[in-house]
Amino acid sequence: MKARVTVTLKNGVLDPQGKAIVGALGSLGFDGVASVRQGKIFDVEIDTKDRAVAEANVKAMCEKLLANTVIEDYAVELV
């Protein structure tokens, strides 16, 4: 079973990389971009067919390694 984990900064956490992207887009002629929030995507393949087990395992991975839950949120999608 495959899972896609999307990790993003929590609202209120400064995103300097997002600010840099906004500046770069402006210099490339893409006017009107108000803000950008950057994040990470992880595609994880789990060796189980049980959706509940897969979801629980991936959430545990996020809590322990994939996301810094102090400043980041994560979402798990099983595909």
C-alpha cells in the first residue's frame, strides 16, 4: 500500500524559503503573487494491505521523524 505524506509549516510560523520564492517569482515577471508556503511530500510504500495498520504506521513515522510537529502539520493520504 502506498501513502503520500504532505508536511507544511503551521500557520504563524515564518517561512523564509516561501518569502524567497515570492521574490524570485516577482523577478521572473510573475506579478501579483502575494505569498508562498513551501512544504515537503513523502511517498511511502508500506508492506501491508490493512488500511488501518498502514495509516497508523505512517502517522507514527510522521510523529517520530518525517514532521517536526512543533512547527509543522502533516496530512496522510493512502493511495
